[in-house]
Amino acid sequence: MSGGTRTYVGIAVIALLALGIVALPEGQNVADLVTGLLSATFLSVLAISAARLYRARSEWFAELPDRHRGLLYGAVAVALLSIVGTARFGELGFAGILLEVLILMACAGAAFWVWRESRRFAY
């Protein structure tokens, strides 16, 4: 099957799924189920990736000074709590979404800073 044909088949499958969601009497429930499954799958993949990263780089984590390791673990914990509380942030409207994005950016900045500091004196 050529690349163009696969694209058309993919579009057709998505269109049929969308038609089923719109045409079925319980279409909204099906859409909610699919959204929940996709969210759970995404978070599971993130968790598995984080566990594999930690296992692969455990020596690097152990060599970090206590201050840097604490900052990194704290940033990861705050990011996880922010992701878990996404619905609560959404209830606050635009300000809540902006706050969550700023929190996640601060966590990413802290993780980047720890990584940069660990590479500063590496040979």
C-alpha cells in the first residue's frame, strides 16, 4: 500500500469513527470513554518512560549533589501534581490554565538548570 493510499484509509477510519460518535445515541459517552483511554495511555507511557530513564541514568542521579537532586525531585513532584490537578486548573478558566502552564514551565526550567549544572564541570 502506498503512502497516499494509507493516508486516505486513515482519514476514512477517522471519519467513520466520528460518524459513529455523532450518529449513536450514546455517542458522547463513547467519546468520553475514548478520551479517558487516550489520557490513561498517555500517562502510562509517561510513567514507563520516566521509570526507564531513572533506571538507565541512576548513576547520574546518585552523583548529583543533594541540593540539585532535591530540586529535580521537587520539580518532578510539582509537575505531577499539576498534571493530576488539570481539571481543577480548568475550573478557574483562562487564569487557571495559564497558572498551570507557568508551573509546568518553572518545573521544566528547574530540571534544565539541574541538567546544565551537572554538565558544567563534566569532563
